[in-house]
Amino acid sequence: MVVDVIHGAEVPDPYRGLEDAADPATVAWSAEQDRRFEAARATWPQRDAFAARLDGLFRTGAVGPPVWRGDRAFALRRDPDQEHAVLVVTEPSGAERVLIDPAAIDPSGDTTLDTWAPSKEGDLVAYATSVGGAEWATVRVLDVAGGAVVDGPITRTRHPSIAWLPGGRAFYYPRYLSTDDTGEDRLLQRLYRHELGTDPDGDELVFGAGRPRATWLGASSSDDGKWLAVTASRGTDARNDAWLHPVGSTEFLPIRVGRDALTYPFFDAAGALYVLTNDGAPRWRVCRVDGPDWTDVVPEDPAAVIGDVTVLADAGLVVAVRSRHAVSEVAVHDAATGAVVRELPVPGPGTVGELTRRDSGTAVWFTYTDFTTPAYVLRADAATGEVTTHARPPGAAPRRVAGRQVTYTSYDGTEVRMFLIGAAGDGPRPTILTGYGGFDIPLTPAYSPMAAAWVAAGGVYAVANLRGGGEEGEAWHRAGMREHKQNVFDDFAAAADWLTGQGVTTPDRLGIYGRSNGGLLVGAALTRHPDKHAAVVCAAPLLDMLRYERFGLGEMWNGEYGTVADPVEFGWLRAYSPYHHVRPGTDYPATLFVVFDGDTRVDPLHARKMCASLQEATAGDRPILLRRETGVGHSSRAISRDVDLAADELAFLAAQISASASALA
């Protein structure tokens, strides 16, 4: 057995061999896990019923808000029979055309559209696609009128921000030096200027030379092409730097540099510079920037978090979306005084996002969704307050179900909020509890076919707004990161206690679900409190927190978790690393690990090692399984794959926490 010595401490790693996916022993072990999973799945009585219900729920279709360039509008749309969303353009005449269809590019369904950005005039679109879930994307440029690819390919990008200059002659974009996960150039990113029609390997290096590994760069340009705003952060750190670059010069003028805060610059249609920042405002504020002077345009709200903002320059108005305890509201402010002019009506207690506008006028577009409402697009007149429906998904909407928000107390006395969906007042029901608790990401009400299917079958679905997320601003985030990570796990355990204490469910009818950082969450929950839940779905998880920085994008996250290189931070990580807290002789909950072989963010090795450890250690007879999927990664996938995955996850949970096959009918 491998035993590492880290800062003088011996750290056993009995399943180190499973880190290498290509090792013959790992290949054989994975094949055996495939056989175990297939055999177990054949015994789940409700798998086909869930698949049928989920197929309809996923195939409601999808619509996105229009992005206006000149007189053209660009938007994503997915019809019920489509596997992927397509990019559509609407001409000034009202005629609509599909510009980019991933299924037409690759009929296998393995190619996804990751990023798209129309030029200032709307005659070109730069777009990035990736294959097999790897998220290493290739950028090309499409002529909107003719539909032909006129530039590219540009490789070594990953969800790149693309900042066009007027006239469509050039754009700025970030690119990695290498896609090799092991070489010296790993995770080294630079900002380049690309002139259309030229070899991208000769692109001008504009910014980032000498910056450390795992630096994340972003760029946006003013409509007149005079200015470029650039941001740089180390990975997902809760701080960044921002500069203003006069295009054509070598200058980078500091907007905010060296602060322990986040600042995101943006331009209005007239070229004025604004920032959305949490510097001095943990719940964020919007400021107009004039050289060194910042003027608050939308001040911080003491109880609501600003999530999105747009400026209507010629109308002198600012539209801001806030989240109050994870529920959205929209307000129109006077750009000169910051005063609230009016509130825009929102359809319900849900989530508003993706604000867009035209270059002039008082109209804005945004999406609305809640747990059982697929996102649809609204158009609002900021001057009058009138809100109308712009576009709805073309498929049938699922039925509305009961939902409410509750407040419970965590172990240190902190009040935490949680959404309950389903009939949570008629006796103990099979219940799924989920959470995230990291990276300033809020879990707000959003359409979930998985939740809708579970509730339609008679269960309860609970979403806990844990510390570490963004539901209550940056202070809430920082209360759940680094040395405070235990607060996240305590908040989640207290949520389970509340659900059982209030009679919503019982420990033998409670399942927990988490993905990515949420996979770490449920991994910690199953090792710390194996008696609180009967079943666990742990998807694309981080679990070996003493080696996470070595694989995938792990090095980009040590601002959130800490680094093993520091002896104090090593202590934080060792205290909760799920892989290192598996105890032989424990009756562990039934556990399904879910991994994607194309995942370049979170390496599947975490789940392989943890699965092997639990299978060896558990004293009970509840199943410990691994579901492995090829050709997909951490993020976007075809709808049919979404259906299959969710059906397996729900059927597994139902088989473990339903008192009988009829408990979820």
C-alpha cells in the first residue's frame, strides 16, 4: 500500500493504482464495476417508469433571451425532438434561420456548442465547440448571411470570452499554451488578438505573459472599439484584478488591482465604463467609473444580492436583478441618482437571469424559471414597467406542484434556508436532499426535470442553501470556504436533521444527492453521518482532497479549498477529505458514484478510489456502485443522455428509500 508522508504525517493511499485509467488493473476493475452496476440496475423496478416520465420533462424544449447586434437577434433554442440547443438568428424582416446546429456538425451527439459571440454589426459569429465532454474547445467564425465558416479553427480554448472589435476585423480571446494535463505549460492561459484570415499561431500576445499557472482571463470591448476591459483571477479565487486597455496601445490602466474582492467591468452602448463589484459591498453594488472616481449607481442592498445588471444609456436607466434569500426580484434605477424608479413584476418566487438589451430604447429581455417551470423569456419596458412574454419553450409544460421555503438552524446557530418541493406535510415521504455550498454559486429555484419527476411520483425534493454558496452574498460564501468548510457540512447535516425532526421523512427514507463540489458535500456527509441517510448519489465528485490539485482543473480551486503545500491548509483538507475518512466495519448507506470518462474538470479517479474503499470497508449489505459513462464530460450533453442518467439516479434512490415499490407510484 502506498503511504505518503506530508508535512511529517503518514497518509495511507491504498487505492493509488486506480488513479491511472489506462492501467490494465484499473481497466479490469472498471469492467467489473460496469457488470455490478448493470446487474443492480436490472433489479430497480421503477427505472423504466422514471425514464418515460423524465423523457417528457426534459423534452419541453428550451429558449434563450435575444442577443441584439444591429437589427439582428441571436438566441439559443431547442425543440422537443432535438438533442442539443441550436443557435438561431432572426433577421429584421422577422425571418428566422438556424445558424449553428451541433447535431448537424456531429450526428453522434457528442459535440456541444460551448460559447458563441456575434460581432458588433451582427454579420459574423464566433463560436466554440468541444467533443466528448472534454471542454477543450475549437473556435471558428461563421458568416451570418451565407452560413459559411470563414475563419478558424483556433484550438486550445476552454469556454473562451470573445471580445470583437468593430468592423469584424479582429477579436480578443484567451487561449492556453497547451492542453497537456501533465506538462510544464499545464493551465497556462494568455490573452491574444486574432485578425481574421491569419494563422492563429501567429496571433498577437496582448496580456498575461509571465502570469502564474491557473490564471483565468476574461475580456470585453466597448461598442466603439476604443477600449478593452480585462480581468484576471487565479482560478476561482474570490478576488480578481481588472484593467482598462486603450486598444492600439500597450497600456493597461488599473481599474481595481490588489484588492481582496471581485470586480467585473462592462460598458454601456455609449462606451461609458461601469463595474459590478463586491469591493466594500459583500452583496454587490454597481458603480460608474470615471478615472479613479467611482460613483454608486445601484448601491448595495443590506438583504439582497445583485446578480445581473444592464444599463440603458440613452434612457438614463439601470436594470438590476437581485436575489433576496435566493428568490429573484427586478428593479429599475435612475442612472444619475441610483433611486429605484419601479419594480418589474416577476411571475413568481423563482429565478430571473440573462438580462439583454438593444443599443437604444427602454426594452430589456430576461429569463424566468422556478423548480417546475422551464425557463422562458420575458420582455420588459423599463420606462413603463410593462412585462410581456417574448418566447416560451415549444413543448408541454409540466404540472405545477407545491413548494415552500423554510428556515432551519445549523449547529452553530446560523439560520439557513431550504426549499421544499412536493407534499411535505402529509407524513414521512421518500425525500431527496441536495446542496452545493461552494464557489459563491447560489442554488436558486430553477427548472429541474429530476425534481419534477421525483415529486410527480410522490416524493419530496429539498434544496438547502448552504454556506459557501452565493445565496446571501460574499460573506456567506466565505463562511463556507477554506478553513470554514466544515460549516457547509454542518449546514447539510442540520438540514437532514430538520427534515426528519419535522416528520417530512425518516432516515431510512432520506437520500442525498450532490454533483461536483456537491459530490464532495455528500461524500463528507456519508463518511461523517452514515446513519442520517439511507442512500447517496455522488456524481462527478471531488473526494481525495489531499491530491485533488494534481488532476483536472484542481489547481484552479485551491483558493476555495486550500492547498496541501501549506501545512496549515493541509490540516483543513485532511480533516474532512472523504476518501481519508472511510472506516472499516461501518454500515455505509447505499451509494451510487457517477462518473464521466470525458471529464477534464474533476477526474473520475476520485470516485474510483472512494468506491473501492467503501466496497472494502462497509459492514452492511447495501450496494456500493459505480456508474461510468463514456463520450461525455462534466457539463453539456445530449438530452437522451440526460434522461438516461437521471432515470438511473432516481431509480437507484427509489429502490433504496421507498418502503415498497408502491411508495413512489
